[in-house]
Amino acid sequence: MTVTFIQMPREDVVSYLGRAWPAPPGATVERVRFLSDVACGGVAVQSGSQPGMTWWVVDGLIVPQDAGPVPRLEGDEVYDLPPDDSPTEPPLDLAPAPLSAEDTTP
């Protein structure tokens, strides 16, 4: 698996996310472990011979978006947001989301 991060201004990323930001309460989000809490841009993920997918990153988080559910990158922290919360700031004190049986990330 190859992961590439492209840094971009936060306001650009938020505008590209449109209705996907902020994440809705109860959504699954991913904290990208190799990025700071203020990093914004795009994370491109390529696995094997499959074409790569790119997810927007805001404040070090990947939120659900049109590219599909958040990717499960090795070592990253995946959280279910509380039903009454959305990440206008990086989430704190969240319980890790369980990996699903369909997760096939190597």
C-alpha cells in the first residue's frame, strides 16, 4: 500500500468537502497518525494494481466523503463520533471504532 499526502490550505479543502464538512454526528472519522492535528490536504492511497483513491483531510482527520468510507490505514486511529458531536475542532476522548469483518486493508 502506498500512501501520499499533499498539503493544501484548510479553506480550500473545506470548500472541496462541501456538505461532507463538518462530519455529521455519529459518523466514523480517522485520525491520520503521520500528520499533525492541523494538517489539511489530500491523502492518496494506492494498493496493489488497484487505482488509487484520494480522501480530503481536515485538521488531521479523514471524514466520510464521496470517495467512500474512511480508509483503514495501518496504525491510524478510527473513531465513531458521539451522536451529538461533529469535528469543528479535532475530536478528543473518543473511543476507537471496531474494525468491521469486511475490512480487507493489509
